[in-house]
Amino acid sequence: MVPTATRKRDYRLTGPENALARQKGLAAAEWYVCPVPRPKLKQLMKRKDGPAIRDTLLWFGALAAAGYAAYLSWGTWWAIPAFAVYGVLYASPADSRWHECGHGTAFKTPWMNEAVYQIASFMILRPATPWRWSHARHHTDTIIVGRDPEIVAPRPPVWRVILMESFKLYGGPRDLKRMLLHCFGKLDAEEREYIPASEIPKTCWESRVYVLIFAAVVIACLYGGTVLPALFIVLPSFYGSFLVLLTGMSQHLGLYEDVLDHRLNTRTTYMNPILRFLYWNMNYHTEHHMFPMVPYHALPKLHEEIRHDCPAPSPSLAAALREVFQALARQRKDPTYTIVRPLPETARPYRYGPAEETGAAQARQTNESLAK
Amino acid sequence: MANEQWIAACEAEEIEEEDVIRFDHGDRTFALYRSADDQYYATDGYCTHERFHLADGLVIGRQIECPKHNGRFDYATGEAKRAPVCVALRTYPVKNDAGTIWIKID
């Protein structure tokens, strides 16, 4: 039998890797957590409305201004950069607000989280209920092959899919197809893996509302004889999504699969204040995965609290992406290639989990010998 | 029930106001809560969604938020209040007897 580490793996949740992960004890397992004293953690977990209200007003203000500029520039070449800015301001913050409000941590007030979650879910075209459950699974089984529905690229990577995702042309049509299925009361096989039966009616009704909004946008375009309405709503999820892809690629790619330690499979990246505003501090991704209870505005403090126990962060988004693309290029030829990041002397050892004796450990040995 | 019994779980002062601690008894685990108005409560220790200790979570008013997926329960009634939790949490009677917290389990 070909060892798991060298065989081309099946990333579907409906494939044989799902049962294999459960057999290995990788599903719903206990993960390594950096030590943080409870009083400190309680401080960090404390919820506030202020930062998220400020940031939401800033976001919608910036979006309205960019939208107005794009509208004024329509019919000129200036429309291209204007809509590019509008698209990024539409899709990128929608992605991060979807994420933070989905966790329910961005605002202290639950209805505010839910309201922004619903709006952002539509904007990023991730229907609220199925994606809530998809993301819960991503947190339970982060980068566990056959279990995690949010693995951005398999090994070896498929460059065509990554290129398509620059404009959401892979995930977008997949989600649109799922929405149409939901309209008829059906879920696809992958979704049935993580959405409980009790949530199916809500899933279906949400998709019907989304499809009605799509229809209204199409009618507005036809009635007005212009594509402008679609350029302001729905299409920005596609043409504005390249930053969503880049930040998303920085989170886990090139790092370990099938381990039980977020320090091994998740990357923290330093970013400038503008990117951090757009991304709502999700660049502190190891911290977020280890402590999902800590709201985005407290993640820099959490980072300081646990950095002695974590590998060095990537110094910038460019540096993280350089590392990712180099790793993906190597994984084309050697799917077991994994980036090895040394821990500081103050850190506790990595927890490879059940994979210690199999693929992850083999990859570690190979890469450590290559690094010498 | 005939086999119900009161078990001394902890001293009242061991739980801070608006906080939760873990209490293990035999092969079972529980979460013990102290509300902001100084009332004590007990529930099963694991979240009903996935097997994670609620005692590592955050008490917000009368709710406990699971540390792994941010699902919420009303810890007084056990009612599921926020996805991804859908199944209610089992609650247990609690009494504070001269500074000792007792939990009634079967």
C-alpha cells in the first residue's frame, strides 16, 4: 500500500479520507493550546460594541464614497480603477466581517453580530447558515484532510483553480449551484456532511431570498439597459475578490495537514494598518484558531501574550505569499513538502498528534534534512 | 430518582463572579457557574455540539459561550441560544450550604 504521505489524497468530505481521519483520532480531537492565565484570557475575551460599530461605519462610509466615485466615472476609463477599489472595499471586508460576526465575537450585542453577518454573507455570496456550519467544521478539524471543507488548495495544488479564484470563478459558481439546489429543498453531498437536518429549512429559505435578490438585480439591469446595478451588487463578489484570495492563501497553505497544533498548520502574518482594517486582524490567524473566543480587536494583545510559544510570524503579506507560492511550487513535484518553522526556545514542543508516527513526521524529517 | 445524590463540588469562593469552573466526578465532567448576582448553577461539562469543555468558555450574563465554536447556552435552563449548538444542555440542581457548593447528580 502506498503511504498516505505520498499518495495523491482525496480532499472530499465524502471520500475515504473522512473515515480514515476519524480512525486516526484526528476528527473532533483535542488541540494544543498555548498557556494563557484564565484572568488574562477573560480580559482578552471581553466583548465590546465600540470598535466594531466604528469599523462598520468606516467600512460602509468608504464603500459609499468609492461607489459614488465609480458611478461618476462610469463611461470613462476611470471607471476601471474606481470599480476595482469599490470591489476590494466590497469583497474583502465582507469576507472578514462574515468571519468575525459568524463567530459572534465582533460586537458585544448579539443582534449586531447577526445583522452584519447576514449582510456580509450575502455580499461575499456565502449563504449564512451553510457557511456557519462549514466554518464550525473548519475550526473543529482545521486542515484535516477529508474533514475540513475550507482547505484552499490540495496537494499537489491545482493552479487553474487558484487562478480562477482570483475572481471567485471556482467557489462562486459552486456556491451558486448549491443555492439553486437549496431553492428546491436539496443539499449537495458535501454540505450534508456538516449541516444538521434541523438547519436545512433555514438554509433553503436563505438561498431563496438570495436568488430573489439576484433576480431583482438582473431585472434592474434589463430595465435600465445597463450593467451598473450588477456592478454595485453581486458582481463585486467576483471582480473584487483577489485580495480575499491572497489573504485566504496566507492562512494555512504550505503548512502541515493532519496535525493537532495550530502553530503547525496556521500562519500569523504581520500586516499594515490598512490591510488589518480590511481583514479585521485575521492576520493573527494562529491566535484566532487557538482562541476563537477572543474578538478581532484583542488579537494583537493575544499575539503578544503567546508569541513566546509560537513560531515567528511572517513579516508581511508579501513574505507570507512568497513562502506559500514557493511551497505550492514544490508540492507540485513533492506533495509531502511542508514548511518547517522552528519554535523559539521558550516554546513548548509541537503537538503533531496521531500523525507524529506517519505522514507529518516523515514530511518533517524530509524537510529538515532538505533545510540543512 | 432513587440514586440521586448531593456531591460537594467546590467552595463558593473558588468561582469568581460571572465565571465558570470545571468539576470532574468519576468519569463525568460538569461546569459550575456563578452569575453576576451571586447565584450558582451547574450543567454538563461538555458542549452538546462537540466535545469541548465549557469551563474554558466565557460567561456572558446568563449565557455560557463554548470556547471552540462560540455556540451559546443559557446555563440556568440549558437552552441552546446560538448556533452551532442546537441541542440543550443538561442542568443540575445546585445549593450553597455554608460556603460549599453542592451539585445533585444521578
